Amino acid sequence: MEERQYRRTLAENEAGEFVGRSAEMDRLVALASGTGAAIVAGAPGVGITELLKQVYDRLFSERGDLIPFYFALNFSGETAEQTARRFLHQFLLQTVAFRRSDGGILNWFPDMCELAELAVPADGHWVDRLVSKFTTAHPECDDDSLIKTCLSGPIRAAASGARVFVLVDKAHAAAHSEAAARILQEIEAIYPSSGVPYVIAGRRRYAFDMLERERISIERLEFGDVARVAENLAARYRVRVNDETRDLVANQFGENIEFIRFMFQTAAEKNEQFDSFMQVEKIYAQEIFGGRIRRYYDALIESIAPDEALQKSIISHLDVA
């Protein structure tokens, strides 16, 4: 709901700057109050991560008894065990920040023992048990048991009376990472019967069909909403635009909100203004050949084909007229 105001905690945009997704936000907030699950899927750059983080911030700001928990899978060299440990650490960190109504704690780097000390007394009993399992070596606890223990943190919290809403982002990482695929598989094995509401989100081309869940498709924003996004970014980065250049940026990138943000970030860093089409295309060329957009595509190709020869072959096919 674009006119709603709440403090930014994880999201990139202030609540009033987030446009065109009120229906999707309402569906996710409603889901948080139940015991169900949903798949959130859309094209790259349409703002799925920002949507989840806006939902997180809204629930965080409402100061109710529902703990929002956001976690993103990644494409790095993490093992499944390392990812599971990061999952539990982030869950406890976000729980402490929420219970203490202090979003600043999310920017701290406390270890597990410090998190146990920071936990409010009402959560102390289940937090202490989780931390103990996490930090104490048990000969009978193999990697598989440790992974399940870490991933079941929100379920154990719920069993002790805490209400949790789990938001798992970047599920498409599972297509390129065995560790991410393992974690996603375990989540889908553990959570359906837990009663804890949860969301799995990622790019629409990922094989979500194997997951029998309610599906929320994130479609391309209407042109007017994209133009509003461009105006908001222009104001944030103090880049001057006019109606024509605003519409050019909105039209050129369409559904990819992330690329629009890259354009304004780069313009601000170079002290450039978008007063003319020429200035917009100048920054666009810089982004394509050496900026954030190039790095985005470099990382994408690297994730698909780490071998340099194969990368060149892919690019040569894309260059066919």
C-alpha cells in the first residue's frame, strides 16, 4: 500500500516510494496471519526482493506478535551446512531486533552467544536451546541433523509460542548451487506440516512446478508506475529529470526496476543530470560497457557457464542478427 508509512528496515525504498504492488503486499500480509505457504515468482528485475523486504518492514513496524524473517539463498561457494548455519543466525538476529523494536541491531554482527544474551526473557528458553545445539559439538549430530536443526529454528520457536512468518528469497539459486538446492529441498520437507506460514520466492523460470503451493505472479509494472519509480529515484539520488527523460528511462528498462536504479546511482556518482536524451544514453552506454549492468550480466553468465570458452560461445550466439 503505497501511501502507508512505516520505517525502512531491510528494504531499499521508503514505504511511500514503493509503488504498484499493493495487491501483492496485501496477499502476503494476509498469508502471514495464517498457516499456509505461497510461491512468489516473476521475471528478473521486477522487484521480488524489494517486495519481500517491504512486507518484512511493514510487519516489523506494526510491532505485533508476528516475527518476520527474511532469508536469501545465494550462488556462493557455501556448503549446505554453512547456509543452514547462516539461516539460523539470521533468524535469531532478526528475532532479537524485532523483539527489542530496534532495527539497528540488524546491522550488528553479534555471534550466537551474544544473541542468546540479547534475547528477551520470553524467548530465552527456546533461544538458549537452539544456540546450545548450534555451538556444542555432539558426536551423534551429523551434517544432516545439523542442517535440519538450523532450518527448523522458526518451527521450534513456534512450538514455544512465538509466531513467525518465513520469507525465503532467491530460490532460483538452487538451479546453480547444490547447497541451495539441498536447503530448499529440506525446507519443503520440513515446513508444510509445521503450521508456520512461509513464502518461497524467485525467478519464474525456476522449476517451481514441483512445489504445490499458492502462486503469486509478479508481473511487469504499468508504465505509469515505472515512471513514478523513476521520479522517486531521481529525487533520492538528486538527479534532475524532465518528463521526456523520465519516460525514456521508464520505457528503456520497462520491468527491470533494478536497472533503473543503477542508472540513477551512476548518474549521481558522476554528478550527471538527465536533462536530455543524450545524457541518458551516455550513462546507459557507460552502464552497459563497464558499469553495474555489465557486472550484472557478467555475474549471470558466470553462474550459467563458469568456463570461459563456453561463455564466449554463448555470447557469440547472442550476437547473431
